[in-house]
Amino acid sequence: MKRVICWFKKYFIPHEGNDHQPHMLRRETILFLGVMVLAIEVLFVFRSFGIISMDKLTALILPNSLVDETNAARASDDLSSLKPSALLGVAARDKANDMAKNGYFAHTSPTGITPWYWFQKVGYNFEYAGENLAVNFVDSQDVMNAWMNSPEHRANILDSHFTQIGIATAEGTYKGRPAIFVVQLFGTPVPKIAAVPPVQIASAVPAVVSETSSVSTSGETAFVAVKGAETSSIASPVTSSVSSTVVAGSTFVSTQQSNIAANAWASPHQTINYLYYALGTLILLALALNIFIKFEIQHGYLIFNGLLLIVFLGAMIVMNNYLALSQIRVL
């Protein structure tokens, strides 16, 4: 404890021992922090433009993180949590891999394969089903925000009919640049006592929707399907005025809940911003203590150093927000 107090006094409190020049505001400290921030920014920019590919750990963490965030959104709306389904995870993985392999971002593939093909392929007979997609993102929280800001995707996430979820990611190329695709599938399996005939593979998508479906007609492409007792109804895509965000997948969701460290790893944009906010707060504290504790003894260059780093941090936050949010697309 004594060491911590001595360190704090040395770096934040102006006194005779540091010549009334707190080390936190000295040129060498500001330079070190600036170089550290710049190095982080280089990595973030490389990650944003796909120069650095998504590592395996991120590929494993991201789906779980999105499951947690989806259930958190549902909880805030007093809805029950969705249970991760291994079958839906595999279906999401297959759909994500197909988009990554063939370079498209759409609910229906260029060859006419509908989302419901992937449900049938893994043997998931559904009573209700839906799909959200995203691409060109670097942060799970950004993807979630984009979905929640789109009426159709939000409707899927907050649909009370759904009971299960599966999310997966896949790396590929989209519009000539490396990209990560995310697929978020929702479902409610058909009760075993009331089995329903499976959906026809790659069949034309009928524009018939059950009146209990949550499909909206005001927004971007969103898919919800209902398989009722009398007929099988599949919603056709609905065009929307909301900007799209693309997501795809390659690994199925596990039932293990992600922890704080895992969520931070899956959300580099938010994590870096929080780091910069914290660093900026420390610099402001150092400035305030430097100015007011020894008001009669001031060193202008210390104040300039602190303000310069704060402006630099602010510029980096603005740039990060632009890089993370300008490219993302949802569907």
C-alpha cells in the first residue's frame, strides 16, 4: 500500500520530490503513452480492414458473446432467454461458410438456396424460425447495436415465439476485401407429437406469412418463418430503408456462457474506447491535481502535454467509431 501511495504521489502530485512536475505529465510519459496508443491503433486499423485475420479464439468467443448480448436484450424486454441449440449452430456455420466461400451476403444464395435449406440440412424441423446476418464488423457489440437499430432484426431478437438460438462466424471475401460473416439463427422446434413435413430444399420462397409472424414490411431484409399445423409458411425477404450489417459464422454456439474477459476480446472496438476513456480520465486527474495543489507553481509544458494527449485520444476514439461503424452491414 505504501508503494502505491508513493507511486501516486510521484506521478500525480506536484511536490518538491518531483520538482513540482508530476511524472504523469512529463514528456517521456506522454510520449510513451502516445506510442502505445498509436500501436494499438495500427492493430485496430489492420483488423478493421481484414489485414489481420480473425484468430481462432475470437471465432470461438464471438458466437457466445452474441448469445449473451441477445439474451440481455430479451431480458430487458421481459422475455425468456434463448437456449443455444447445437443443430442451429451447425446450420448457422454451414450458411456462414457458404457465404464466405461464394462471396455473397444475402438470405437467399445466388443459386436460389433459401435460409430454410440450412435448417432442413441439419434436421431441424421448426415451428418458428428466423435469420439475422452481418458482415464487415470488428466488434460484437457493434453488430448487436446494428441489429437492434433495425426494426426487422430487432423484431427477430425480441420475438417471443423463439426458444432457441445458434450463431456462427466465417472468414471470407466480400466485395473484394477480407470479411467476417455472421449468421444468427432463431428457432422453435416442432413438438414431437405434432411433426410437420420438412421444407423443400431450394424451393421457391412463397410470400405467405402466418399472422403470428413478426415479419415487418418497413425495413431491411429480414426472415421469419412459421410452420403451422395446417400449412408450411415461409416469409419472403422484405426490403427495408435501414442500412444493412452483415454477419456470418463458422463455429456453433456452445452452452458455456462467456465471461467478462471473453466479451472484451470479442469487442475490441468498445474495449479500446473504454481504455482510452480511462487513460483520458487519469490525464485529467493529473492536470487537475497539478494545477490546483500548487497553484502558484505552474509549468506550462506539463499542461500542454496533458491536453495534447487528451486531444489525441479523442481523435482516436472518433476514428475508431468511424472505422467500426461505417463498414458494417446487416441483413
